[in-house]
Amino acid sequence: MSTMKNNILFSLLLTFSLVCHGQIGNSDGGQVVGGTSLGYIGGDHLPDAFLKSGKRTLKYEHIQGTPYIDNKQEEQNAETIGKLYTSKGKYVNTFFMRYNGYTDNMELSLIDNGIDYFFLKKKPNSWYVVLGENQYKCYEYYDNNQNKLGFFVVLSENSKEEYSLFRKEKVLFKPRVNEKNGFLSATPDRFVKGKNSYFLKYGDKMMKVPKNKKEFFKLFHTKQDLLKSYIKKNRYSTSNQKDLNAIVTYYNSII
């Protein structure tokens, strides 16, 4: 790509991306600072990203595990490749791209302009991001008594169907635990993969799938008896992704 074209593309990127030099609050009590700009040092891509835990400041590289969701696209330690599309399915470009499950941010970098990551600006029902077999999309949602804006994995979405199914991925930060009296083993600062949660989309509303089956059926407006019989007959679980896909497909077929 020529320098002029590269500059144009970079300008385009900046219209929907935010340079990561601000601060991002986190519901777990930690705070992400500095962002995700990467520097190329001695052949290794070293993250600038770090977080504050209590009075300590920690770099990602000093924390066990990773905040990024593994989309199993490339060899270990390689930069992952993603494709960006508009909400109408128009291809924008291919980038180095990764999903930070701790901050709930999609990070991307121009492939031929060095490794310098930016946040993809969160806009409801806007961009489609394709990483490996997963397709991500941003939506507004309500969880833990808070209105939020974040990325979901699209499991089923069709404009002709009333209900769509999405998966919310999450990575948690667990601060170190010091050994106490020889009974409690010490553990380092670490990132751990959290349990996936699932959301149903009805119109513009994203609804978290509850654990309680009675509450689950309340998410559906009609034909709840048919749905209950279908789930009971097939012994489906409302916490299993494969079963939820089948349940949503069935419900869309009878309304």
C-alpha cells in the first residue's frame, strides 16, 4: 500500500478508533491505565497496557495468563488477524485484531504500519468484527444493575427472526494472595477466563439469560407452554450454548 493510501486508511481508522492513552474504569475494582499501544523492542512486541490493583501498578506482562480471548487463529504468540465490516456487511479492511475480555474492548492495528493498537470505538449495532470462527458485534445491555456497552459473539442473528442469541465472554483479574501460616498457598496476580453468559436480543433490547427457568420463560412473549414442552421433551438446559441455540431456533419457527 502506498504512503498516501496508508495515511488515508489511518485517518479513517481514527474516525472510529480511540488512541488508548486514557483511563478505563473496571467493575472489578481495578483500573486500566495507559491503554494498549505496543512497542517493537528487540523483535518482541511488548504491551504498554497495565492496570492498578490497590496501590500497585501492574503491567500485563507481569500478570500470569492473558486478558485476551484466544480465537485460535495463529501460532502461539503471533498477532491475530481480524476483518472489520460495517453494520450493513460492507468490508472495511483487515487488521491485527484482538478482543480484550478484561476491559471489554476490541483492539486493532494496521497490518503494514507497525504494531500500534487502537480501541475500536464502541457504537451500538454498528461494526461487525470477524476473528477466526467468531463474529463480534457491539450492543447496549443491562447487567449487574448497570447500563453497559460491550462486544458480544453472535451465535444466531437474523433480521427476519424475533429472537437472536449472543455470548458474552469475560476475563477476570485475580490479585495475588500471599501465603498465610502455611495453610493457604500463595497465588500470583493472574488473569482467568470467566464463565460465559448468554443474552437474547428482542428488537433493540438485550436480555441476559437467567439461571432460573421460570425467569427464563418470562423473556418470551407468547407460546410459553409450547416452549416448555419442547425443552422438557428434549431435556434441554438453558445454560448450555448448543441447547440455547436449538431453543431459540425452535421458538422463532413457531411464532
